[in-house]
Amino acid sequence: MSEAAEPKTPRKLYLISYGCQMNDYDSAKMAEVLAASHGYERTQQPEEADLLLLNTCSIREKAQEKVFSELGRWREWKAAAPGRVIGVGGCVASQEGEALTARAPIVDIVFGPQTLHRLPELLDRTRQTQAPSIDISFPEIEKFDRLPEPKASGPSAYVSIMEGCSKYCTFCVVPYTRGAEVSRPLDDVLTECALLVAQGVRDITLLGQNVNAYRGKMGESRELCDLALLIRYLAQLPGLERIRFTTSHPAEFSDALIQAYADEPKLASFLHLPVQSGSDRILGMMKRGYTRAQFLDKIARVRAARPDLSLSSDFIVGFPTESDEDFVLTMNLIDEARFDCAFSFVYSPRPGTPAANLRDGVDADTKNRRLQMLQARIREYDDAFRAGLVGSRQRVLVEKAATRGGGQLAARLSNHRWVNFDAPESLIGQLVDVEITAAAANSLRGRLLTDRVCA
């Protein structure tokens, strides 16, 4: 059916996002692009949608298989309304390409992370030709030039400042699915942040696959702005109270960035710095570009700059040939660095990566046992960190009503922890002071201190 012949009633978009914060950001942009071009409104009811999109992640094997499992469930919705369009974007789409439509014939559109801005054209083409439309190219910065102006959906927001990765760690598929590192110009980033702050955003998270590799062009000069300098510029933006960033790479965690933790109070007291392993032998096999000692040195210096820092990391357990000794070194690293949060996974080979060719001699039972031990150790540090907050006074940004309701609000501390407390909904979007009164399993409890409330 042609565009002109279609009804003018509001079109409905059903969108699921898997994976990281970058995917959440991209999904929001997909919805904004389609709202501007075709008037789409998001719905939580897939049965009423005429366009269903799945934004995917291929970092883990189970995440990739989840995509095809979800598409299996969507088959009945397609059968019920043959004119319904199904699209798959993100890293799985980039990795699979045309093979995705062969494995899942119900898919009409396949697009990569760098071509989500072309969704309107892909949608029109597939409707006109009644054939799949595929675009998994890497047009670099074009995506950001063609996105609509950002729209705030609360007091916190994500801003993507660079994409891709050029590190080529042996286990990682990102350089193949998202391309090489490309940074947005400094002025573009500052403009997007200013527009969001003007809409009430107070907390911005800067995003990138390797965010501290950011090197943004500064105006018409040949000079480049790194992440530390960008943070300093943003800290001068009136109305912006918190600055966060993720995900960073230890090899590029610079002295200037460490100094920013000492100098910029708006930079949140939280750092996610993926280490992956505590064994130099395994780090070398992973091609991480740093040693255990170098990593610990950076941690010691950033803790000296920001003593109340909450430290998070990523761990891969059971990398090929990982021995008991290698794993003990990882556990010892946890104790030395005192990570209080972590994302940890059993190693799974990703197609096309160098590590996929290594003989995986670590059996599944050993991997799972090690993973449980590692996660238990992290929980101990998490419990201790949260318990240490009890009795303290914290400046928090009120972001939403608490999940469990009951008249409580949920606010985020500088260290990324959430606290629930009794307060009126009129405080959402404001900075307030709370006293932490208790540490629950997954959050904190607090009491509003009414002497400091700022819009």
C-alpha cells in the first residue's frame, strides 16, 4: 500500500530494546525519528501495533538467541495482520545482515546501529516493494546529523558522544557490528546537552562503546576535545547538576580524567571501568592493553581523587585456558580494588572474533562455580558499601515514583545507588537532601530533609 493511501489514524509502534544503555539511547531515537516522519506513537500492546521493532545486542550468546526466540513469538502477530511490518536493528542485525531474513522470514527491515536514522526510508521502501529492506552500513557521523532535536522524558538523559570501538579485544564483536571509533563534534554534544537541560534534565550520562576514547572536533580548528575537557565544559552549563559516563576502557583512562574527579563536583562519584580479568596472562590473551598493576594504579589514584567513589566493573569468567590460578588472581583483584558493583558473565565465543578460534578447555561446571564465587564476593562489597551509607546525608535527584508505590519517590545518589523515601510527587525533577536510614536488598531507604530543596 502506498503512503498516500494509508489511513491518517495514529500509527502504533511496539519497540523492545535489549542490551546496554547505548541501545536504550538508540531505541529512544528510533521512536523520535518515526514520530517525526510518520506520526508513530509507542504502545505497550504489540497486538495493536502496525510496526514492531527489536533493537538487539550480540555481546552475549544468550542475548543473540533471545532475539530469534522473540521473533518466534512475533510470528503469530504477523500472521494475524500481514501488513504489519517487523524490523530488527542493532548489533545482531549488523552481524547477521541478509542471513537474518533467511532465518526469520517475517522480518521486513534490517538496520544497523549507524543507520537507525534511515528507518523512515527503509519503512517506505519495504511497503512499496513488499520486499525486505536492509541497510547495515557504517555512515559514521551522519546518524547524529539527521536525528530530531532531543526530547527529555524526565530529569535524567543519555547523550551519545561517540560510537564504535577500535580496540579489537579478542573476545568482543563490537568493532565488527558498530564499526571503528567515531566522535561527535564538541559543539554538537554541547548543543544537545543544553537543549536537554532547557527541558528540565539535571543528570546526563555520556555514552560510548569506549567513551574515554572521545576526541571531538572543536569548532573549525584542528584541536580535539577529550572526555576530561568535555566534562569541564559541561560542568559550566547552568542547570546541569550531575555528569556521568560509560563505558570506559582502562587503557585510555587518562590522568586528565582522574584529575576531573578531583576538580569537578558535578562529575558523579561513580566509575564503571571494565577489567575483565585479574590475570596478566588472560589480559594478554584478551588483548586488553594493560596489566593488573597498571589497572590497580589507576584505581588507587582515582580513589585518592574521589574517596567516596563507587567502583563498578565487568568480568568474563572462564575465558579459554583460564586456570584456577588465573581465577584466584581475579578474586584477589576484587579484594584489592574493592569493586562494589559488577556485570559478570561466563565466557561465550562470538562468531568472527579471534577468541572464537581458541580451544575452550574450561568446562561449564567450573565456569558456573567460578561465576557464583565471584558474584558472591561482589555482593559482600556491595552490602558493605550500602551499609556504610546508612546515617549519611546525601544530595539526590528525584527521578520518579518508587516502583512499589505507597507514596514514595525514587531518587539517585551521585554514586548511582537508588533511595526510596516518602515525599510528594511535586519533588520529581528536583534536587533534595535525604538521610539514608536503611540499606535494603536492592535499594536504600531514606528520610527527606526539608531544609534544602532546589528546582
